[in-house]
Amino acid sequence: MKNENVSFILPFLLWVIVTLAYAFRSTLQSAGFPIDPYFSLLYAFPVILLILNKISSADMGFRIGKPLYGLYFLLLLPGILFLRYYFMGLQMQLAANWLILVVGSVAEEFFFRGYLQSQFEKSFNNTTISFSLTNFLFLLVHVVKGYSLLSSLMTGLIGVYFSFAKDKSGGDSLAYSAGAHSLYNLVTSSVQRIGVNL
Amino acid sequence: MKKYKYLFVTIFVVFALIFALVLRGYRLDNQSLPTNLGELKCLYPVVVSGQSMEPALKSGTRLLLSKCFKDKQNLPVGTIVFFQDNGVNKLGRIKEKIILEEGVFYKIGRDARPGEEFTISPDQITASDEK
């Protein structure tokens, strides 16, 4: 009974810590914190829980899943975005910080879609609740990041798309949501926005 | 806890929203328009009276200035400032920044009165439209 309580409340608590780490990220780093506190916590929490056997790698979505669905999710949204920028005639050039973008995207998927979503799925046995709760918390992290209200809401919706990519009704593997997230971030950061208000 | 999980989630969602807005305010202290709690403390509303700043600001205009400064010594030319001159509050526009040995001074002009000029130190500035 006690264990159940802990596994129910832990995702919420870890989200609070992760969000705090983001808010005080630059403060911590200027104080001499050697690695990015936000990304490292996003990786560290699920990994620690995996080692302690509190969650299973199947929950996290470490599997092949459904490659055909997965490929669809991987390419649909980033592809649409790419074609949009392409037909707008915008210059595309691989962002200089592409590695950080990929590492960061995978970290966020690791924590939000991998850990939070599967735990909420277990706690509530309800896809609607787990999807909306995960992506609401995902949205709020982007509010803290300083996105405008509209683009925060957009990240919430895009998060639902990533949730489907990871859920068993969609791609059924974390690889597809992480890949889609990375590609999406790469496309948005690689477009040359100079003089164009997107 | 599992018994009250829906109640917990409802409360947590409200808490998380407030939590995120406060943290956002902490991160973006006075960088944009007041869209969050953290920036509310910076707001300095004034009502323009008199014709000295026409045509940009007419008498009776409500103006939302900010009393949080990134760098008081380094305000750009053209910034609208609310300043004290011999105990009287006035509204003007920075025309020139003067750097002397004693420190930085601003030459403040007023749009509708080209002849009138004030030379003030940064400490006399209460609020500005610089975000």
C-alpha cells in the first residue's frame, strides 16, 4: 500500500524538481555546476528508477514497437514543417547546436513520454488522462522556458502527437517519439529566420 | 493517496500552473510585457497631464512604465522616462547621454517644447518605457 502511494506521487514530485532545475539552470551553471542540471536530471531520474527496478524498460518504451507506424510518426510532422519552410523559400542550414538539440529532445522524451506517461498510464488506467496530464506538464515546462502563451499551447498539442508515437496505439516505442522530437527541433532551429517573422 | 488521486491531480494541476508562471517570472524578470506574476511588481502606471509630450503622448493618456531597470546608466536615446526635477515629477524623452568624470548624465527633452532641456543624473529617473 505504501509503495503504491510512492509510485503514484513520485512522477509529480520529480516534475517539480526538473522544472526547478530548468528555472535555476543558468544560476546553477554560473555557480560552477559542471553539467546542464536540466538535461542531466531528465536522464538521471528514469535511469535511477530503472536501476532500482521501480520501473521496467518495457514501461519506458525501449523496444522496436511498430516500425511502420513509427516511421509514419517520425516523418509526418517534421516533414510537414520542412516542406512548409521549403515552399516558403526559406534558407535551411543545419543548426550549429544540433547535438545539444538532439540530446535535449531525447532527454525530454525520456522523462515525459518515457517515465511520466507510463506512470500516469499505470496510475489512472486511462489514456486520455495520462496523455493530457503528461502534455500539460510538458506545456508548463515550456511556459517556464519563456515561450509565448500561443506557442506553449502549440507545444502541448505537439506533445500529444509525440505521446501517440510512444503509446501502444501508435508507434509503441520511445525511439519514434524521441526521433520525431529531435527532427522537429532540428527543422525549427535550422531554418534561417532573419527578417522573417514566423 | 490512490483513493484521492483525482482530487490530488486537480489540486496539482492548479499548483503546477501557478508554479510555472512564478518560475517564468523569475527567469524573464522585466524582459517583456507583463504577462505573469513576477513582472507585476515592476509596473509603474502614469497618466500624462499637459501638452509637453505631444504628439506622441496626449494629455490624459494612460502609460504603463516599468520601474525595473536592466541598466540605469545605459538607457538608449529616445526612451521615455519619468523623472524628478526639484521635487516635481516630469515626463520626458532622452535626447543625449553625457559621460563626465562625475558619472553619467542624461539630457532630457520634451517633444512639444524644443527649447526646454533638463540635465539629470540616472538616480533621478523613477521609471521608463524600456522593458
